[in-house]
Amino acid sequence: MNKRWRLSVLLLIDIAIIWFSIYISYVLRFDGAIPDTYYSQMLVYGLGSTLLCGGSLYYFRLYHRMWQYASIGEIIAIVKAVTIGGILSWLIPVLILQEVVSVAIMIRTLETMLILMGAVRFGWRVFRSNRFNDAGEKSRVVIIGAGDCGVLIARELTNPAFTDWELVGFMDDAAEKQRMHILGVPVLGSRNEIQEVVEKYGVAQFIIAMPSAPKKEISALINLALATGAKVKMIPAINDLITGKISVKAIRDVEVEDLLGRDPVVSDLEGIANYVQDKVVLVTGAGGSIGSELCRQISTFSPDTLLLLGHGENSIYLIEMELRTKFPWLHIETVIADIQDRERMDQVFKRFRPQVVFHAAAHKHVPLMERNPSEAVKNNVFGTKNVADCADKYGAERFVMISSDKAVNPTSIMGATKRIAEMYVQSLDAISKTKFVAVRFGNVLGSRGSVIPRFKEQIIRGGPVTVTHPDMIRYFMTIPEAVQLVIQAGSFAKGGEIFVLDMGKPVKIVTLAEDLIRLSGYEPYTEIPIEFSGIREGEKLFEELLTSEEAVDSTQHDRIYIGKPTEINRTHLELEFKRFEKVIQDGHGSVKDIIENLVPMYQHVS
């Protein structure tokens, strides 16, 4: 039924209700025998009510509402429209016939109109709900959290839009809510009864409706719910729901990040703005996972110019288009360049004179760098040297290098080259006016080439999911969280520091794989197998964030620490760099031997 037909039918029904209400009121007033003298009054009263009540209903937009979603607001609108229209209609016989309609008739007429008009509209809602709900088998849902947010979700789940979901009940730890009913739906128990509720009611999905709960509590609830084999979803922030910014239809799937149980990072925005705002900021590796997120977050602090430097044109183009859409006022310059090209780096710095440099360009894949050690040295060591030397030469204020936990007691070429890069920028800091620092952290979830996207691809293919070793553990952060702390660490820079980010508790890779499989709706080992492929060359079972020689100092931020290594012999460093150049150019000699000489902690696993 199109909109015009629907409006016409509803209008005809309302007119019939008006005339029926008036007629029945007169019948009841005169005990079934209406005097002939009252028919003219009834006719005028009916015509006036048709015009004025109909106009009032239209004015309150009761013909422009989706009645399958009707709620208390629609009831109030009906009461207002009928009451105002009815009172005005009562005056019509006085004005035309100089006759007063009995107050009893008027009141009875209003009562009947309210009941019938409300019944028609809400009857339509019930009809629509039953029609759609009977269309097929529904997924049985339980809402975890019987607070304001949970109640809001429960109201929405009664709408026909949620045709595939059947709300079974709530779960809440509050003792006063146990076995109570909310919106006619029972509170089935506390979190300790999740497994029992799933078995008793055949629950297929849980919706966690606790947006203000600590992340650790949410993580614990997710794990409890996932252990039952049910799917788990979460909802947007309650403020967004209340203000209508986000529909409840935006209920989202749980992500691996939710399982980390880490509270949001709180930054000193003023401190960050002081060294980024109105400055020329250069980000190397701007098209990568970390580099592109650096660009997004730096853009919010209104730099004078943001330089996006990268070797791959496609990735630089994508982040440029994104930033120009989100920050149309921002002055952006894109630079396609290889950090290994010293002359090109010199040209870039000479032209743009960046005041703040975030150096995120690097080769990061451990197995690939084991097979291509010369390329790791050329990019991670000499590439860093080129950018750092130019920052010193052209008077940059700050240079922040993105490092890795693999630089600590490294067993891989990648980790060792990142450690040498750290050593170089620290040695340069001792003789430069530029503040050179490095920020060291572990794995980031979802970065290109990382374990999470690979696991997801394997799950989509039906498995097996491959894990190197059952005891392999790693530190993990989300990309936005890591970048936020990197930018914050830059504000603490005095020169020469290695900032270490608090990565929380390390996570077993096999546990991560199991969680991802459950989040995808499968059971690990039975529906999706997990296989152990063995530790790859250059890998170790666990990563560290500090060497044994490094002392730790705290900063103003509870998630950022300072590791101060022993003093670096710059002369020795430069001599070894010349050996690197000779080996790489001539192809004679071993890059690994030079690395072992430069990084005594390097423990190459053959």
C-alpha cells in the first residue's frame, strides 16, 4: 500500500470513528431513543467534528507516522489531537444552531474516539509485528545489562525491523533486579548463570549493553558469553543512541580489540598541540598502517602543513584522499620518495623545512628480512640515517622514530636493524639541536601483514588456522591507541630517550586464534582446526620491551616509560656503517657479522 492510499484509508477510518462515536454517545445519552429534535444538532456536531478533529489529527501529523513503530509519543499525540479537535467541535452547534451539546455526550464522544483511534493504530502495529515475526525462525537474544541502555535496546528489538531476533530476557549482576520483569521481559540471572541460560532458553546471541562499564569487565563478559558457543554483539555509546546520532541497528560485532580489556588512552591534548599545532610536520611511511594513523591523528591538531612521504604511490594517494575529505582546510603535501635516497631526502627537507618529523617508514616483516638482510640494513638503518641527518641539517625541532619491541635482545635481522637505528638517532641527539627520540612498542592489531588479517583469511577459507608455536606470546595494541601514545611521547621529548609504551599483558597467539574463531561463529579445533607450523627463522617465543642494561623512568603519562640505555660510541657506529656500505656494495662479507659486532645482544637463531 503506497503512502497516498494508506493516508486515504486511515482518514476514512477516522471519519467513521468520529461519526460512530457521536452516534453512540447520543444513543447512550437517550437510552437508545434519540429525540427527533436532536438529529439536526447531531448532524452539525458530526460535520464540525469531522472537519476540526480531522484537521487536528493532520496538524499533529498522525497521518505521517510509521505506526508499526508506535510508542508512548504516538499516544500523547492522539490525546492532544482528539482533545483539541473535540473541544473546538463542541462549540460548532452553539455558533450555528445556538444549541449546547450535552457535556456528557461530548466527554463520551472523546472517550470513544480516543479508544477506537488508538486501537486502530496500535492494532496495526501488533498485526505488522506478528506478520513479520512469524515469517521464519528467529534468533533468541539475551541482553547483558538491564540498565537504561539495555532497556533502550529492548524497546528497539520489539520493532518489526528486527525480524530475525527474539528477545528472551536480560542478564544483570544487580541483586535487586534478579527475577524482575522489565518491559514484560524477565531478568534471567547474573553473569554466573550465562551457561545455564544458554542451555535452558536456546540463546543464540548476546548483546552487551553496558557502554559505561570498564574495558576489563566487558572483556570478561565477552569471554564468558563466547565460551557458551553463542555469538556476541555490542552496542554504540549510549549518548549517541539517546541523541539519535546512531541507530540501534548499528549494533556491532565484537572485535578482537574488545577482548584485550584495555581502558582508553587519555592524552594531554594541550601538550600535544603545543609541539604540533601550526608546525610543518613530516610523516615518513605515511601510507602504512602506523604512518597513516599518525597522519589522521596529527591532522586533528591543526598543523600548518602535513607532509605525507612514502614510497608507494597508491597508499599515499589513499591517505591523501581520506585526509582531504575529513580535513578540507588542512594544507597537505604529498611526497613520493624512497628514504634510502639521500639526495631526495635532502631535497624534501630543503624545500619544506619540517619542524617535526615522525619516522614510521621501515621494513617490518621478520621472515622476509631474514632472507633479505641487506635490504633490511639499507632501509631500516641507512634510510633512518638519511632522514635523521636531514632533520639535524635543516634544524627540525623534534624527530620521533617508531621502533619495535623486537629491537630488544634481538634474534631477527629486522629487530637488530631497528636497534641499530635507535642507537644512531640517540648518538645524533648528543651532537644536535634537534630532539631525537624513539618510541618502542609491540604488535599492533590489524596492521597490514600482521597475524589478525591472516587468521581471518584462514577462517573464511574454513581453516586450518596456522600458529607457529603453542607457547608463542606477544604484546598487542590497537593502531589508534599506539599512535596516540607515540604522539603523546613526542611531547615529553628532551632528547635521547627511548620511550616504552605500556602494552598491558602479553597475549598467547593461540588464544588470539581461538578467540577469532569463536568471534566468527565457529568452535576452535572442531569446526576450524588450529595447526602449529613451528617457529620461523628470526622469531622468539616472547618479546621484551627493555634490555637488561636499560633503566626505566616514569613520565607524566601512566602508559609511557623512558628506557635509558648505556652510552653509545658514535665513532664505532660510523666505522661499522662504512663496513655495511662496503659489504652491501661489493656483495662480499656478512651483514650478520657486522650486526653481531654492533649489537652485542643480537642472538641469531639459526
